[in-house]
Amino acid sequence: MTEARAQFADLVNRVAYTGEPVKLTRRGRVMAALVSPEDLELLEAVRAQRADLQVGGTVPPGQPSRPAERPQQQPPMRIAAEYRPPGFSR
């Protein structure tokens, strides 16, 4: 997390320009991830479909019987960035 904080802009740029997800870890445990907008859309669609299945009465094994409450959706952040690979200079 400390390294990610110091290199946050570069990590965001890497995800934005390559689509490669970045896992953020603390003491070797994944705490969060940076993913491309396309991957985020896919994840949200999968979650929505799973919630729809739960509401319909069919609950996949190992899943809670009620979907978790969803927070209000906020508009996406707009970031102007340029990807600069390590060693890049102008």
C-alpha cells in the first residue's frame, strides 16, 4: 500500500492504458485492486446478475440468501493521465 500510494498516478495510468489490473496488498494480503473500466462493467454485471438470481429464489451454493445492500452509485471519476513506462523521459 505504501508503494502504491507513492506511485498511484503511474499505477492508474498502467491500468488505463494497458488494461492490466493492479492488486494492492498489505502485508502480502490483497486489500483492493485497480481495474479497467471494462473489467469494472463486467464485474458490476456479474454482481447484478447474481443479485437477480437471489431475488428470484435461486441462490448459488455458498452465497448469502439475501443480496447485500448496495451504496448509492456515484458518477465515475474523470482522470486525465498519460502512461509513462519506467525509464521514460521527455
